[in-house]
Amino acid sequence: MSDADLRELDRILSHHHNDPAFSTAFFDKLGPKQTLKLYGDVSLDSDAGDNRKRLVEDLQRTRWWAREVGSEPGT
């Protein structure tokens, strides 16, 4: 995933971070396999530069992974 893609993903998810309907629809549409792929795509490589590290940290700060991927339906 490119840095531009990471910025766009962060922008979209940050904008909708308090919208449970968006989160549900987003991950339902993505499906389990693509959710895991996306998670891997936004993980840091050992050779990631400072800009990439900041982008990934921004995504992690939104805490949407823990909230959405780790949540139970109906919570």
C-alpha cells in the first residue's frame, strides 16, 4: 500500500471513526480475508522510513483496528 493510499485510508477512517454503521458496512464489505490483508498492508516493514512510520502511527492512533476488528457483533 502506498503512502498516498495510507493517507487516504486514514482520512476516511478518521472522518467516520464515530460512525458504527460505517464501520460495520466497511468491514462487512471487506470480508475477513481482505480485512486481514488490509491489516498486513498497513503494518510496518523493518525498513520503513520515517514518513511511513508516521502514517502507520496515525492510523494506529485512530484505534479503529482494535475497536472494529476486535469487537463483537452488537457491541
